[in-house]
Amino acid sequence: MNSLSFPWMTGGSSRQPLRVFLLALLSGIVVAVGALSPNQAAAQGLPDFTELVERVGPAVVNIRTTERVRSPRGGGGGFELDEDMLEFFRRFGIPIPGMPGTPGQPPRRGGPPMPEGEPQQRGVGSGFILTADGFVMTNAHVVEGADDVLVTLTDKREFKARVIGSDKRTDVALVKIEATGLPFVRIGDVSRLKVGEWVMAIGSPFGLDNTVTAGIVSAKARDTGEFLPFIQTDVAINPGNSGGPLINLRGEVVGINSQIYSRSGGFMGISFAIPIDEAIRVSDQLRTTGRVIRGRIGVQISPVTKEVAESIGLGKAGGALVQSVEPGGPADKGGVEAGDIITRVEGRIVEKSGDLPRIIGNTKPGQKLTLQVFRRGSFKDLPVTVVEFDPPETKTRSAAAEPSKNPAPMSAIGVAVSDLTEAQKRELKVKSGVRIETVEGAAARAGLREGDVIMALDNIEVTSARQFETIVAKLDKSKPVTALVRRGEWVNYVVIRPLPR
């Protein structure tokens, strides 16, 4: 092969290194141009899900549920799909047993009622195999109320499943099929999941088995549930996807597809998945005991706004505002009061109010915890013993609504107050405070009402109507003042702003 040469590169061995350098440079340019071919450039950075589908797909199952008719039904025979959904099936010719208007199915609308005890299809969902011996995870709402649960694998084998347990609060259920040597999923680390990361879902939307959709993680720790910080994605999720896995690019399950945000009933670009670490924690309990045991301390809470945090001296908005304390409950015994802001549990910061039920709920009943609370300008540590979760009963208040006699004159902030009677104190379980008899001006604009009880003003505990007037007299009338107010069962902070002049 002849060597590459240029007119100005003739004779003399000293020019050989330059010739070699230019040859290498030219070769690099050719390679670079080839690397930027249109097809390759278009594919650069886009994930290929084919290998993931082949690897994870066999562990994803279709779940059908049936229920037995308990009484004859006329009219539509109990069929509840709307016309838009029926039209979808008619257009695509998808035969669903018992569905009117689909090929091969006689119309049920207006037909004879189904005989009592006859099984009818209740719903279609998805799930995924956790273990080779047949434990399958899905959503609680997929199997709720079902008489029979049928699990179909990708190889078309069908099994009747036994529900091990379900937990409505987290929407997690565990079912068992009698089989061995099954393909199963790998569990991922949710803490490594990043916003913007590609994820994939496999499920049975509208009964279409093994449908694959993909998108990105839109947000993490989205508060839409009582005990769960959901993963938000833009993966297409529709009815039937419920219970299916959300999978990262490593082929690991990071969530269970559970909910969508929709104004139409169909996918609108926002879907939510249960973090797999939370789901596994629940499934472990379901597998061991058949139910989930949670802790509670007996408080009702709400968020702390930036305005309230700044006005009471807390600084940064955070923690959980205690609106009411269950009489005789763990928090009450530990000294927690309505109006306290719980900022830490065993040293762990409560960033937002939704953190508290998750921290307490995951605590074993009987365990002692130290709560840090912010109360009237200072922090306190209070000991609380967690008990098993049991929703408190709603109680009515009667004496608290009784008007008091001899109300005080209208104060500078727009309220006339009176001392609480002993009956009112007993009914409200408070030691002090004053009842609002009349409200106007700035207080009315702030949302205060007749019958509200002011427990503290400007971080000072209110003990009587006379002391309340003393506190008001010392206030700077040009600045907002924060009142801790009880209304019925609930306690909240109210910022009273001076009216413009």
C-alpha cells in the first residue's frame, strides 16, 4: 500500500512524524463523521427496553377477579362500564366474557337477570411474582370484595389464587398460587431512584395482557396518601395496570402502579406508584400475620404554613401541628397539647406533617419515643408510648357551645371574649382559654367565629378574659398577631392582620 503524501511533504526522513500525525488526525475525523451518522445520532441517549421486557415480563401476571351474584339483578345485569369504555372494546373487537356489545357476546342490557350464585367477572388487574414458590404482589383494590382471584402467567397457565392479606391504607395485597420454579422479579432500591430517570411499566390495561409502557420519574415523595409518599411518573397507566410493577433500567421493581390523576377516567400524563420498599414492608407483615400492625399516638394533625411558622417564632415551616389530642391516648398521657408543633421523633426531623403518621405508623406498638414539640416559643421533649393503630371515635361537644354570661367589651383586635365555664373546660379538656362572644373587623376577616376558644395570643397562654385584655393592650397594633384557636375538636393558628387605614 502506498503511503499517504502531500506536495509539501517530500524527501527527508524528518518529515515522517508529521506525516504520521496527519494520517492519524485524518483517520479520527473519518471515524468521528461515521459516529455521527443520522440513525446513530437519533438513537443516542434513548433507552432500549427490549432486554428488560424479556427479562422481567415473565414475572408479571394478569389478575382477574370474580364475584358471585347474591341476588337477582335486572336491567343491565349489574354491568357498570360506561359507554365510552364499551365503545373502545367494540371498535377493537376485544371479547371480554360477559361484556355486552363485544363479538360473540349476547347483549345483557335489558336481558334476564343472572341467577344467584353465578360467578361474574368483577375486574382485571396486574401483579408480579415475588418468589419462585408463588407469592404475588398486587393492589388491595384489585382483589377487594372478590370471591375468586385468577392469576394468568405469560405462558397462559392459569391458577386460582388465595389472598394472604391486603392493606387498604397502603393499597397493597399479597396473594399465593400453588406453583414452583416460577420466574420472579428483583427488588430495587428506591433511595437510588432519581427524578428524570427512565422507568417502564408492564400490566394489563383494559384487559390487554402484557402491555409495556414507559416514561420518566416526574417526582418523588408525592403526598397523596395517608401512609405513603408516592412516586409520580408520566408512564401511561390505565384501568387494568393497577398492581403491576414499575421497573427501572436495571430491571428492578421500584414501585407498584396504583393511581392516576384524571378528569376523564383515563390516563392524562400523571400516574402514581407505591414505593417498593414500603410495599415490601407491608407484604412481609401480611405474609407473617395476615394483617398490618401500625403504631399511633392519638393526635390529629395539619401542616404548618410559612406564615404561621414565622409569626410564632418557629422560623422555617415544618413539623406537624397538633389540632386535637385523643383524651387518655398516648400523646395525652405524655403531655402533648393541642397547638403543639411536633418537630422531631427520636431525633428524626419531621419535615412536613405527612412524615409523622409514617414514622409513628412504622413504629412497633409498645415502643417508647421522645417527641420534640414547639410550644409557645420554646421546645420541649415529651415521652410517648406508641399503641396499636385504632381510629378514635368521633365525639360530640355540647357544653362547649353554650354561651357564657357577662362577655367582656370589644377588644382592639375585634373580639369580645368571656371566661370559660367549668363545664366548658371539662368538655373541651382544657385548663384555660377564653370564648369568643362577638367578632368583627380584623378578627372576622381572619376567619374567627363566635364560639371559638382562644387558647394563646402572641405565644402567651390565655388564662382569663381580663388577662386577655392585658395582652391585647400591649400589642403593637400595626403588626399581625397570631392566635391559637380551638373550634370544636380542632386547634389551629390564626394570623390576625390589622385593617388598612
